[in-house]
Amino acid sequence: MNISNKTLASWLLIVGPILTLVIWVGLEPTIVGDYSNPQEYLGMMAEAGDIGALLGLLGGVFFLAQMVGTTIFARQLGKEGSGAAVGNIAAILGIVLAAAVVVSNDLGLSALAAGSAGDGASAMVGAQVSFYGGASFGMLIGLTYLCLSIPMIAQASDMLQKVLGYLLGLITLVMIISTLAGLDLSDSILGIIVWLGLSLVIVVTGIVNLRSSD
């Protein structure tokens, strides 16, 4: 079966954010619990057992799928037309962000493996690096989707596509400004609204891209 890059990107943009939310917002907090530091992460994951590690793996994989879809979509917009150069920047940032997700997720899972093997010191080091290594995550994901919003707006063929571009730009500006201001939105209502809004815009963008003509 021959699947075009456009179709692949669209489905990854649709499925990736939905499954990421299912894991990170639904299943993991319910089964593992909410943790706010590396010590709690190791303790709660150890209590959850293999299911905790599986959820951690799946959450990372689904978010990686979202970023791969974002990168392919950005390259689609970067081929030609207004804002194409910025679209290519978004594609590069998407690759960097995807790599960061893989490294962070691997460190977290390695920390769990070390803890299970009785190496508490190595487990704590891995958990600390994984937990605090994402300090620039908000800025990086914000820049990625802000750059993506520019060719989305410039190349929009209808009002819905243009609105999606503006919404994406607005949401990511909030992420960037909050990061620059040193505000931690991760455990706040505003942070939840921003993340849900970003996920919704990405999913709808995938649907619109899938249904649009080449």
C-alpha cells in the first residue's frame, strides 16, 4: 500500500496528540499517580511495576509520532509558497524536538531499569537528568509550532486553515512568553488549557490537511 507523505503526516497529526493525551493526562495519572520530582517518579513507577514503564514508553512513542507528523507537515509547507523558508525551520526544530523526546524518554526508562536492578544511585541520576532535562521543552515546542503557524497562515486556501494558523501562533506565543517569564504552567489550569488547545489545533490541522486536495 502506497501512502503519501501528506497522508502519513495527517494521520500522525491526528492520532499522535490524541493518544499522547490518553496516556499522559488519562492513564498515567490514574494508574501511576502525579509526581513532581525525581524521587516521587521513581517511587510511584516502582509501585506501578511493568505497567508504569509501559505507559512511560507509550507516552513517549505517541508524542514522537506527533513530532514526526509535524516535521513531515512542515516540510510539505516548506516546498514552495509564502513562508516556505520558515516552514523548513519548523521542520528542523521538529527533528531536534523529536530527538530530545527520545533521549529524555530513554533516560527515564533506563532509570527505572537501574532501580529494578538495585542500583539506586544510577537510577536517581537518570531520573534527575530526565526530569530536569526538559527545562527548554516549552520554548522548543513553542518555537517549532510558532514557525509552523507562519506558512500555515500564508498558504491557507480557506478561512478554516487561516484560523488554525492564527490559533496555533497564539497558543505557542503563550508558551514562549511563559517560559521566558519563568512561569511553570505544567500544574496550572492555564497550562492544561494551553496543552489541550494545542493538541486540538494539531488534530484539526491533520484532519483538514488529510481532506484537502493536493
